[in-house]
Amino acid sequence: MTTPLWDKGQTDIDRELMAFTAGEDVILDRQLFGYDIQASIAHVRGLGRIDLLSAEEADALTRALQDLAVAFKEGDFQLDERFEDGHSAIEFYLTEKLGELGKKVHSGRSRNDQVLVAQRLFLRDALGRVAEKSRAIAGVALERADQMRHAPMPGYTHLQRAVPSSVGMWFAGFAEAFIDNAELARATAHWLNANPLGTAAGYGVNLPLDRQGVGEELGFARMQINPIYTQNSRGKFELQALMALLQALLDLRRLAWDLSLFTTEEFAFVDLPDAYTTGSSIMPNKRNPDVVELLRASTSPAIGAINELLSLLSLPSGYHRDLQNTKGPVLRTLSRGITALGLTAPLLQALSFDEQRLKDAITGPMFATDRAVELTTTGVPFRDAYRQVGAELDQLNTRTPAQSLQSRTSPGGCADLRLDELQRRLEKLA
């Protein structure tokens, strides 16, 4: 491992302790390295604007950092066990390329605000992808809702057949959910879009740093002003990003649960393409909905990561090394969650429904609520209508699922899905 940034040359370094304190940082930082370089370029230019670096020095450092970004992307520079973390790798590279000038890159900043800004940029982009994937799911769900708005489907409560519904309503429900999820991810990205760089270790520095200009170059909407709060927000902002992801994954879990049930032979409402299933290692007759089940399971790591952060954040003000352990859960969970969301829109597009079986599953007693509501339009109090229809369940077989769907005219009901309103909300997110 290269010499740590904090080493003053006065202490022998215990390599086992170093490995423990560094943890997974150098591996995890591979996801953050591009953002770290981007922020370092903005920082260098900011130092040039306050004359802490000459124009020539700022240009040389900027070019070297840009070269590093290319080398890392193309695999010519490896972030590996030679380095304590990505920050060390940047300074090592600059010093190797530029000598003493490379050592100037860290002026006016700490690893504390350096990791904060890299993670903030990552969170902003990750939430953008959560919003993008949620929009894609909503878009496909709306298309399929329109295609199948008249296809009857049993509606369930308590997993018991309840009232006639439609495949269109089922799809529209998930369309609206993922529109909400996209809006929440966008709102969360805006909420955390604040520049932490320039607060150093949590108390500012005795330099007139151009924090505003650096933040604008990095696309931040505002400056995170107070250095103490900036340090205290580490973990807090990550937690909120995970919460936004979790909202989408909770809806994905419910969707996957429905498909897990509807694809069983007992229901047999939905057929999955072979690409989304696997075979059994012992039973030749099996087609298992493994993709659906793993999508259902994708919620668990998010809940685990949120609980991990909640436990870690029981700290007094200021930086504590405990906060290093927020990085792993956040990076892994957002990466896996975004992947799961990305698989969902193509899955919805590929589903096929057995419309005859869906229709046959709607039996006479399921029209009872329709009949009770009809009686109220003639002046019968609902509770009396409820009791009357409850005694006549065997007389409801003359109705059809189509009649039930056509009569459900309440806003959002089967006869008035309001898909156009949902489409307008979705288009605003484009």
C-alpha cells in the first residue's frame, strides 16, 4: 500500500491495522472514482480563482486529472490494494505525474468533504436512474393498461375473490405507483443537491474558497453552508436516497408477489416467457419464476441498509470513522436496486394473460357489491341493501363481468381509468 495521506513519517504503520481501517474503501471507491476526479477538477479550478494556484498550475493539474479519468475508464489505471482509497490514488497519480505540484491538490479540503462531494454526486445520479427506471415501468404499465382496459380480472381482498376488476386497472395501479416513485426520486435528488465541498473537516478553512463557483461547476443547486451540519449530514442524505429507492422497491415487491401467485397452476392467469424462468435441477416438469422471485427479494437489502445506517448514525456532531461504514450499504443497495428496476419494464411488456381463465374466475357472488350499490340509487339505505343482497347471493349469476366493468364509473374505476391524466403526469417527468 502507498503511504497514507495522513502519515507524518513518525509512526510505524501496522499493515494489519491499516487493512482493517481501510476496509473495502479502495474497492467501493471504484464506483465513486470518476466523481472524485470530477470534484477534484472543480476544486483545482476554484483554487486557481483565489490565486492559491497559478493559472499554469491549475491547468496542469486539470489536464492530469482529465488524463486520470480517461486512464481509469479505459483500464490503464487500476484502483487496487496499492491505495488506501480513491483519494489517496488521485494524489499519488498527480504526484507521480507532476512532482511537487501534485501535492498541492489537497489544499483547502479534507478527505471528509472530498468523500462527501463524491458521494453526493453519486447519489444525485443514482436517484436520476431510479426516476428513469420508474418512468419506464410506468410507461409500459400505462400502455398495457390501455391495451387491456376491458379484460376482466378478479379483484382480491385478503387473497379472497372480492369484486370484478380488470387487467387494465391492475396495470394502471402500478403505473400510478411508479409515477409517484419517479417524482419522489426526483424530489429527493433536488433536496440533496447541495455542495459540501469546501467545508473541509467540518469547520471550514482559513482561505476565501470559491465554494459557490465550485458548486455551480459541479451542477449543485445550492451550497451546504454550515460545515458542522455538512459533516452531520453524511449518512442522513444517503439514508433519504435509500428511502426513495425503497418506495419503488416496495411497489416492485407487491408486483412480483402478484406475478408469483398469478403464474401458479392454481391461478394460471399469467404466463412468463421462458427467458424469465429457469428449470429445476431434479424435476424435469418445472419452470420456476426465478427472476420474479429475485425481484421480490430486492427489497430486503434496501431495508437492511436503511437499518444499518440508522444504527451507525447514533453519533455526536462532527466526523467519526464509523461513517466510513455507510459507504458499502449505500453503494451496493442503490446499484442492485436500480438493476432490479431496470429489469421490470421489459418483464411487464412480455407478460401474456389468459383472458378466458381470468373471466371464468369471476363468479356470481362477486357481483354482490355492484348490486348493493345499485339498490342505494333507488333510495334503499346501504346497510339494508347490504343485508338484502347478502341473502340473495345465489341469484347474481345473470350478470356478466363486462357489465360490471362498464358500470364502475367512479373516477379511477374500471370504466374511467383516467389513463390520460396519468399519461400527462408521466410526460411532465420527461
